[in-house]
Amino acid sequence: MRRLITLLASLALVLAACSSSPSGPLPDPPTPTSYEELNTAITTDGEPTVLNVWASWCLPCRSEAPLLAQATRSHPDVRFIALNVRDTERNAQEFMAEFYSTADMVHLSDRSGRIPIDMGATSGVPITFFFSSNGELVNMHLGIIDEPTLARFLDEIDR
Amino acid sequence: MEFSLLGSAAIGVFGFWIMLRWEAKRGNAAGCAVDLWDAGLVAATSGLFIGRIVAMIQDGINPLTNPLQIILIRSGVSTVAVVAGTLTVFAYVARRSLVDAADGIAPAALMGLAGWHAGCLATGSCLGTESSLAWASPLPGSDITRHPVEIYAAIALGVASIALALWKQYGRPPLGSITGAAILSAAGIRLATEPMRISLAGGPVLLYGAGVVIGIGLIVASLVGKSRQ
């Protein structure tokens, strides 16, 4: 029993040492945007688009971020927009440095959090919208997204 | 908040329970000194959390500084770690009569897996790659019809579970062969349905391939052992 406790304590120390906090300079803060600007970009640029609404204080957003970063690499033809809502600039930058440093994403912000509601969603986060290349909303996923769902919705718009 | 995954788990647990009851009525777990219901649930739950912790570490999220994220199973689990964790915990819990217990629980475990796959009806994630078959169906709002791949897996696992239970009852298989056949079925069915799944990075095909080889190896070893007796 004593050996097991020692082993678990050692494991905990090793894991605690593996800090996931970002190091180095922070990325540029996300660019403020409006519903009209975002809508125009999605409907006129002719690319399939995934719009993920997140906040640094949102635990499920933190949890699904590595999956979205992975999706940007597996689907280079899809444009990924990360919309930060109701957050501070500093916290958003730290989140981006931690999870999206290698992800090819457009980073936007909406301090009021109105844009998702104007797009027909709720005020909760995370929310993920999937738009076809002609700007049509194909799917909207409220809450944390899992890998099969993300892969399936990406397959719907990326063809 | 998203609770549909709990519904999926509940269907899996129900499948496990119903098969254990069916088996118990036929005396199929005779000789096994372990409470299979407890052992199965403890092993599966532990395996799931081990898989979640490994997935978090792989994603660069520290489980000690982000402990609440461990319960967000939906964010992803490492399938390899889930399988390894479940089998290890089960082997520990049932260490006094491991092969008997493994043979005793195998059909119920397969039915539990079948229920977990059928739980896609609760999570809305049954569909896979594009198909024009008569039973293929589209996602809501889409005109692209797809294979209901998780339903295929659920049906195949359910049939395998019942077949193993009947074999155990009427065929008098050698000790360990039911476990081998269950591993072979679970891995083989996942391997066969994998091309119809859509994923970002592909499924753990090597794990399933290894499962098929281990399953065949266990069956052969148990048959050879019986013939020597």
C-alpha cells in the first residue's frame, strides 16, 4: 500500500511539472468584429467555414480547443474562425497561445457576445457553426463538440 | 450542457446488465468467484477515466491543474488507454480466477459495447461515410445519405454476444476460448466498420489489428491446451 501511495505521489509530481501554461510572447489579440462584417466574410469569400465561439473562462471551450486545432490541420481547405466573446484581451491571448499557436485560424472578438445570438444561437459557449462555401448555415452545434461530430459536419461542408 | 453521452453510456450499461442476467439464468458464469457486475463496471469506469487523462496529456492539458476537465469525456478519450486501462483493472479485480471471470463476463461485455454503439441514437452520431444503400440516411438538413455505421457495429456486436453465450452453454468450449472469441469479435467488428467511419485522424487500426491477432491466439492456445489434456 505504501509503495502504491509513493508511486501515485511521484506520478502526481511528474504530471504537475508538465505545465500546460504558455511560454514566450503572446500572439496578437483577436480583432474586434461585428455581425455584419462577419456575415459578409462568411457569405462572400466562397470558402467553407467553421465558426467556433469561445471564451477563456469556459471550461468546455478549453477542452475542445485541441480538437479544433487538429481539425485546422486535417482540413486545410476549410476556413476556421475563432470568435472570442465576453472575455478580456489578455485572457484571450493566453488561451490562443496555449491552444492555437500552431493552428491556422482567423481570430476575432465580440466583447458584447451579441453575434452568436444574432446568428440564431444562444448566449452560451462553446458554439460551433458550419457554413458551406456559398455561406449557407449547414449545421450549428451547441456545447462541447466531439471528434466524430466535428469530422461528420466538416465532411458535409468540405466537398 | 450536453448529457447525451450519459444516455449512450446508460444504454451500454443496460446491455451489459441484461446479458449478465441472461447468462446468470443459464449458469454460464459457474466457477467464477468474482461479482462480474461490480468488476465490469469498476473496470469500464476506471478505463474511461484513464483514457480521458491520457487524452488530456496528449492534448497538452495538465490533468492536475485542470482536474474538472477529466469529467468532460466528450472532449475525447484515448481508445488505446481505455482498452489497456479497462483490461488491467479487470485483471486486478478478478485476479483470483481471471480466466473464469473473463469467460464469464465476455458475452456481457460485448453486449455492453453493442449498447454503447447503439447509444449513437441518443448522441445523434450514428452516421458515417456517404452511401447510396436503401437504409442510408442523411444528417438533418442535408441531402447526403450515409452509412449508419454505429448501428452496423451495434448489431454485429449484439449478434456476437448472443452467439458466444449460446456457444458457452451448448458447446462446452475450452477455458479461455470465449475470452479470445470476444476479443476477436470486438476488434474484428471495429476493424471492419472503421472504413465507414469519419474521423479527423483515423481510428486506432493497429489496436484493432492487434486485438484480432490476440483473440485468434487465445482461441488457438485454449484449443491446444484442451487437446493436450
